[in-house]
Amino acid sequence: MDIAATAIRCVEVLEQAGMPCAIGGAIALGVWCPPRATLDVDLTIFVDVAHADAVLQVLETAGARADMGLMARRLQNGEVAMLAMGGVRLDVFMPSIPFYADAQMRVVRVTLAGAQVPVLSAEVLSVFKLLFFRKKDLVDLERLVVFRRDRLDHGWVRSQIAEMLGEEDPRIEAWDGIIAAAGLATA
């Protein structure tokens, strides 16, 4: 199964089970700017972590494999659960901070390989990438800002990070630098 087909299948089974979700990571990035290669599917499932076992059971019925007990504990501890499905890695995220409520309200449905699927908005994706704050995330953000320009609510992104982590957090300086390098006005 290829990456897009895996993402679509996961969304189908989760939505059939009444579990709201969205695709994130490089797949979502490819919706908002020219895509980059990826080897995994990032799924955010907007269900309370108390139901991690049920979420994983739904994914398991679709073919996902892992030590599901261990992965449920990881999710309940605010960590990512890593599963495999048809040779594709699935990174599963569930709400671990209040921001997930905002993220869910900004989910957008798009066409992926002929199917309508929910993805994280460009702004929400930007916030999550700033929270992870890895070198590859900063590179992704540079591409996203250059491509989206004023179609990206960069002020909202900045305000979310400032609210969560404070104005002195290095992510604010990094974000402001990315915005300035793109020739856009910073907040």
C-alpha cells in the first residue's frame, strides 16, 4: 500500500468509527506548498487520550500493527504512537495540549489521490512544526511561508506560540526570522 492509500484508508476507518481526525506532516505540507518526499503518514485523532485503546483497535482492524498496549500508553503519556501498515509507518497523535481544540476547528477537507480527506490547515501545521522545532520543520516552514505568503495567517501562528510558550521562547525569534526572510511584515 502506498502512502496516500494508507492515509486514505486510515481516515476512512476512523471516520466510520466516529473518530474525527486529520492528516498532518509532509502529506499536509504538500497540500499547502510544493510537496517533499515522505516515508510516513502523520495522523492526528481528535479523541480524548482516555480512548487511545479504542482508536488503536480501529486502526488495527484496518491493518495497522504494533504493540498496541505500549502504543496506547505512549498516547496516554502525550507521546506519539508509531504503527506500521502495509510497509508504511503511521505516526499517531492525540490531544495532549489544549491547542488541539483549535487545531480541530481549523481542519480542512481536500482531495488526496481522488478521495476527500481532512488535513491540518497550513496555520495549524505551522504551529505543530514550531512546537517540534526540528531542523527539518524549520526548512518546511521556510518553504511554506515563501509559497503561501499572505495566504498564511502568520500573525495567528505567532500568537499561538507566544500564548503557549511566551514571547521569549526561541521559536518566536525563529518564526519572525522566517517571516522576515520571506519579505513579509512581522507582528
